[in-house]
Amino acid sequence: MAFARILGHPRLRGLLARAVGRRRLPPALLFSGPSGVGKKTLALAVGRALLCEGDDGDACDGCAACSRAARGLHPDAILVEPDGASIKIEQVRDAVREIAGRPFEGRARAFVFDEAHLVTEQAQNALLKSLEEPPATSHVFLVTASPQALLPTIRSRCQTLRFSPLPQSLLETHLRETSGLSPDEARLRAALSGGSLGVALAFESEAWRDLRVELLEMLEKLGRAGTLGRMDAAERLSEMDDPILALTALRSLLRDVAALRAGSPALLNADVAARLEPLARGPLGERAGEMARAAGETRDALEGKITGTNLRRGPANALLAFDVLMDALGAPA
Ligand SMILES: [Zn+2]
């Protein structure tokens, strides 16, 4: 039942289940699409379906293989994730050796590379051969929100499945049912998540709350900060653990400032309304809607969603993007 538990993507789910059922799954697949929409979850589900002792194209959840795979203990289900900032050559060499081998227990082996764009270039070259001539029993899944960061030779050896953002209505229902949010809160969060369950769920986390406190302080100071103050703010933003999440939080705060200015009571950050109100009455209030859009665009650019952009994930380019954004935010009205 691995496929049934996945939120959204009915066409891709059906396609992959059929391919597994008919034993026609391609050896190398590239799952591309925005962060937090379920790419890795679906790749792992395909892996479980491959390992299941049944043969209807899905995991039965009842056999020994399913039980082990569900606990992450199946020797033929291998997840490769970044070690720090990248997936290193040693990790890829280990995986390459395994890909060439036979299954230990099942009839196949599944290798999921999460955040595959973080495989270093040297390591991508090491991986090439495995994608070219893998044994029929090995299946490789490259999961990434930035496929353009992969070598063209890697991309051309994979069949690409493109994931779309999740529909807002689906996220809204899911959030209402699983997070105990009110219909208004669920609607707002779904709207702001850009179709990413990962982003929608991040709104609940402690990291999110801490981030918001920091951003509020920054917004409160920005009006009187001057050029150097704004550059300093940009630098602090670009050095945050997760600049994408920081931009999502910034956008949600600016969106609320604009809503307050327009007299709307429905806020995403209702718990900090008392701090947002003075901002809405100040010079930022008038431009907050426009700035929220700019923050969203900066996020898209950093995620590589905008084609033709020179911005890539990375501190130097994030700093440049934040500089531009902070200048616009702090500029006198
Ligand atoms: Zn099973």
C-alpha cells in the first residue's frame, strides 16, 4: 500500500506502479520538481514495491521484505543522502559498488539519491557508468529540485519524471485532517506553501518560530538601518541554515503586514499580530504586498525554479539575492 499513502501525483503513482507490476521499470529515473512535494517519498515507495514478495506492483505491507523495508532495514533498499553540504565521492563509490552487485534478498535493489544535485561533479562522473550499464536488478532514483545542476550526461541517461506542486485544495484538506488546523489557517498555509507539503509543515516547527523572531527584529530595524545596516541584514539572512525557509518566513510576515494594512483579520502569523501592526502602519505597510512577491521570487530563483537565471544554490549567490531584496525592503518610500 506504499503508493496509496502518497499525497497527490496520481498519474506518476499509477505509471510507476504499472511499470513495477510489469517489470518494466527503467534502470535510472530522475525525479525532478519543487522541494517538499513528495519526490523522495515516492522513490522510496517504488523501492518498497520492488522489494515486496508479492507481485502486484505495490508493497503489500504484510511480508517480511515490506516489514524490513518500512523500518529502513532492508539491505536492498539504499538511501544516499548529503553528508553535510554534499554527497561525497566516497559515498558514491560505495553506492557504485553496490549497484553493480546482485540483490541480497529480494529480486531487485533500489538506490535513492536524495538531493542528487549535491553529488559533487567528480562523484557524478563516478556514477555515470552505473547509470549506463546497471545490472537488470538495480534501479537508481535521482531525486532533486535542481536537475539543471546535474551533468547533462547524467540527465541523458535517466528517464525524467517531473513533479508539479501539490494542488492547494489537496494540501488544505491534508493539513486540516492531520494538523488540527482551523479551515482558515489551513487555507492560508496551503496558499503560502507554494504547493509544498514540506513548506506547509515547516510552519509548525520550532525552527520556524525562532526564524520568525529574528526576521521580525530585522524588519523592525530596517526602516532606520541605512545601507550598511541593510547589507548586514542581507548577510545574516544568507548565512541562515536554510535560506529558502528564511525567505518563506519573510514572505509570510510581509504578506501579513499587507493584510493588516488592508484591514484583513486573517493572518498566518496571528500570534505575533501585535508586532506586525506597527509595521503595517509604518512606511513598510504600503509596499509589503509587493515585497512579499519579491521575497517569493527570490526564493524561486534560489531554488533554481526560474530557468535562465544565473542564481544557483550557494552562499555567494544567496548573498547577492538578499542584498537586492534588503535594499528594496529598506528603501525609503
Ligand atoms: Zn510485501
